[in-house]
Amino acid sequence: MIIKGMLVVLAFMAVWFVFVLGKDLLTAHREGRIEKEGSPVLFAILGIVINFFDALGIGSFAVSTATFKIGKIMDDKQIPGTLNVATTTTLIAEAFIYMSIVEVDSLTVLLTIACAMLGAYLGASIVTKLPKKKIQIGMGSALLVVAVLLILGMAGFLDMNGTAIGLRGFDLVIACVVCFVLGMTNCIGIGMFAPTMAMAALLGLSPIVAYPIMTGGSAFLQPIASYKFIKEGAYNKKLAFIWSIFGVIGVLIAAYFVKSLPVGALKMVVVVVVVYTSISMFVSAFKKSKTVVEV
């Protein structure tokens, strides 16, 4: 009942977001403000592929940013808004799918997602003042340690073969605190997918249980963030329109892939995602520090 209620709320948010985005796109079309640059076919392919990997838990922001820059698809000023607006429908689709098909404890999902939202709301003013480089290095190091623990667990040296679909007591408190922090760091562009996967594994949850938690948390957060970018017109309208449609196709394919994977293979996906994200954190921190030196 709790999850059904959350999905109803999310459905209203989805309808509201599509209305706001559709209205802005129609107005822009009438006024001739839709970008002419860029191949619709290329955008559609990128939307399917990148959001396929996003739905697996790898995330899409880092890959999308690199793609936009390398392909010179848009001005750098449009990238943050495009990242949010273009992937909002895909995130909502991910949340709907995983919260519907994955057997998970309702209270665990409700509290962890609520804490992520609370962290994003209360922590925005705090975390944005912290040095992003240090946060990236800290989270990258933590994820690397977690990756080692996950590998040791898969090798049989540690008991990390979690099968639980929910948490209670102190473990639930830990999960809520972690999600609160991840909600805060999400405000500066550090995604919650890989850390949520790692947290689930360490707390004894089944690997697939992380999916409704991490996608649900992001889905409830992102429409609000995207609304600001739409009102300011700070996004690539052509790409956002195409990704809002074709990105969902990538999500549907990935959801079937994740659902059909055996537990052992799913654990390997978690390890790959965590290691990839850890390396990405270090690379981003290094690039930022390099830029500062050059300036």
C-alpha cells in the first residue's frame, strides 16, 4: 500500500513535469527557438544507449557530459540543465519499473527515499559550500574500499551474500543516514546510484533491492530541479525532447536485463558500477585540481 501510494504521487509529478516541459517546447517551437544543430537520429541512439547504462546503475551524467563536450553538441552553459531535464522522464520510468517489479520492504523504501529528499532540501546550502574535490576524493576512496569488500565477499572470504528485502532497527537507521548524506551530495552532482548499491550490499540486502531505492530517490528529486532549468530556458530543447522519449526505451531494455540476471551476475554488475564510479570520482577531482593550478 505504501509503495502504491508513492507511485501515485510520482505519477502526478510525472504528469506535471510532462505538462511543463511540453508547454515550454511548444512555445519554443512557435517562436523558432528549437535548436537546429544536431542529428535527431544520433540523439535518439545516444538517448537509448546512455540511459540503458543509467538504468543498470552506472549513471548517465558523467557519460553524457563527456559526450556533449566531445561532440560539441551544445554550449557548456546548457549542460547542467540538459542533464536534468533530458533524463527526468527516464528516471521516473526507472522508479516506476523497479518499485513495481522488485520485491522490497515498503517501510525501507519510504524512509530511505524520504531521507534522501530531506538531505537534498536541508543540505543544499551546506554541501554546496564544501570543497567538491575533497568530497569526490572521500567518496571515491570509500567506494574503492567497498569494492574490495564486495569482491572479497564474492570470493567467499566475507559473508556478504545478502538476500534481505528490507531493513529494521539499527541497520535501517544507518541506511537512512546514508541516504540523507547522498541526498546532500546529489546537490553538487555526485549521484547516489553506486553508493546506494554499495550500502545495500554491506547491509545484507539483496543486490536488486538497491534499484528501487536509488531510482526512487532520484525520481522524486529531479522533477523539481528540472523545473528551474525549464523556466530559465537553460537547456537544449531538441535533445531534451528526443531523450525524454527514447531514453525511456533504453530504461525498459535495461530493466528486463537486470530482472533476468541471476544473483551472482547482478553482484558482478554492482562491483563494476562501484569501481567505475570510484575511478570517476578520482578523475573528476584530479581534473578540477589541474584546472585550478593552470588558472
